[in-house]
Amino acid sequence: MAQLAEHPSVKHFYEEKAKQGEARTNQVLDAAWLRQLCLDAGADDVGFVERDREEIADQKSEIENVFPRTRTLISVVCRMNRENIRTPARSISNLEFHHTTDETNEVARRIVSALEEVGIGAINGGAAGFPMEADRWGSKMWVISHKPVAVAAGLGQMGIHRNVIHPKFGNFILLGTVLLDAEVSEYSHPVIYNPCLECKLCVAACPTGAISPDGQFNFSACYTHNYREFMGGFNDWVEKIADSKSAHDYRKNVSGAETVSMWQSLSFGANYKAAYCMAKRVSNGLAGQGTIRSFLRGLNFVFQKGQSKGLNAIYHFTFTGRDEVKATVTIRDEELQVSEGHNGQADLRLTADTETWLRFLRKEANLVWALLRRKIRIQGSPKLLLAFGRCFPS
């Protein structure tokens, strides 16, 4: 058998590589050249961030996992058409979201292709828009968090509505990230001012009350109302079908318009309700997490600040069985803190079998039954448990 090095394909590869010259491991790309390459690929604005930038330090492990050779992150901005988003005609705003999302992903892909053509390794940093790492359900379902990278790259600052506001395009933008294995001659830095005027127009316009005047953001209000056809809403809809005894019973719980909207989402892409909200409430999603650690992580997202007014308590949770986890949940001054282990003096202690607790969250197990069977045990006032439940309505 001939040696691999003598194979025609292998010989051709090395001949072409010799013609082009070895890609230097310490090569530094000209920032102006790289910027123009990105603009030619369709980006409306870009910025460059070195891998070790402090502002994205919490993403280091994710960056190393997806592309260990990363030295620079390119933040990509693609603008949306303003009036298409502002219109109360939801079909028009949906199209704008979906088309710009597709375009942002394609721009990132074109940048990667252009860099590969000149011998520079690069990779898309994850899909723009909707999280796609479905195997991570219950934890972080995306690769790179585009917003912190964009802020570090000088492409805007976060407004009180939790969107990045670009100095020129406002918040009518979508973001992408490209990772590459080369340094850049000049890196970007955050803008020195926040374009957000804190005019509170977003507070007044939000029909779900997700944004409060003091800048607090109620993730649950946004997620469970506006994104009816996304993960939590889809799970809720499937469970309604499963629980329905007949077509008539299903129609009592789900309107015809909702069914058509779900069909539309499954056929053409999920319907965003953020531009024109139906204010249709669905499950908070905690029940479908599947693990105790995912349940604990989700508490931060569904915490209802207003419902916790006057509640100051420390809860010690001990889960046994499949997941053996100890955690402390502190609710004080309308703020939530979740930590691992038992910390501080508990006002209420709850010990629960993992499977029973998850079934209780899914409304498959009765709390009284679980208490009688000692599958769930509490030490402290039951009123504190009820108060805890009000902070995380299902």
C-alpha cells in the first residue's frame, strides 16, 4: 500500500499550501481590512474584542469549548427596518425578525468563508436569535452570548429594556458573533455613554409590565406572555392536547385563533409577540426543566418581584433520590438570591424526593398527598411555603 504522503490528494494539498505560504501562528490582521471584509459580507457594523477581555470573561469556557484556537471575537450588527418592527401588524414584524435573523446568520457564515479563503480559521459563534442547543434544555441553550460581546465591541449599551442600543441604528438590530484564530491590529472598546435615555417609553409600551420604572426586568412576564409559541408555550400547548378528553374539551381551553397561530409558527417559524403582544399567559416553564439544578436556575427567571413584597425569609431546600442537591433561596427586600448549600439561619426547611418534587411542579402530584406520604417534608410555617409559591406563579 502506498504511503499516505504519496497520495495525489495529499501531495496536491501540500503543494497548494507551499504556494500560499504557511499561515503564521502569530499573524495580526489589519483592523481596517477585516472591518471592510465584514461589511462586504453584509454586516451593517462590526467590532473586535480580544479573547481575554474582562467583559466576556464569564464566556471563556464556552469559547474554549466551541473553538479553542479563538483569539478574537467579531461582533456583527445587522439592522432591521424600523417601521416593520413598529407596526401593530404582527405578520409584518414577524417577517422582519425572521428575515433579519436569517440574514445575520448568513452574514456570519460569509465572514467565516471569506476568512477561510485566506487561510484564517474561523467559526460562527452560534445562531442569532432563538437558542438552538436543544440538548441543553434546562440550562444555557446557546453558544456565545452576543449582547455582552457587542457591548464590549463598542456597538452600543444595554438599555433598561435589556436590548443593546446601537448609537446609530437604535435597538432595531440583531447580533451575531464570529470567532477567529488571529489577532487584530486594533480592538474596539465600549462606547463611553449609554444611548438609552431612560425615557421610560419602553415601560409604557410593554403590555405585560415586564419592564418596571426603576429598571427592574421581569423575565417571566416577557417570556410567558410574548413568546407564546416558543419553548414554554409549546410545551403548555402540547400538554393541553394531551389532557383534553375530546375535541370539544380542547376547544374549551384553546381558542381557534391560538390553534391557527401555533400552526403558523410550526409551518413558517415561531410567531414573535413582542412587537404586538397578545398577553396570553402560559406556564412559567419551571415544571419542564427535568432536573433540580435546572429548576433552581430557573427561579431567577420567573421570580415575581411584586409578589414578594413584605416577604423576608430564608429557605433551605434538600433534595434526595435521583438528584441529591442542597440549596438556599433567600427572598428579602423584593430580591431573590439562590445559592448552593445551606447558608444562614433558615426560616423554612423543605426536604423532598426529587421525582416527587418535579411531579408536583408539573401538577402531577398533590402537595397534601406528598406531605402525608412524607415524600415532601417541611419544618417551619406552611404560610412561608405558600408565600414562596406566590413569588413563582405557574
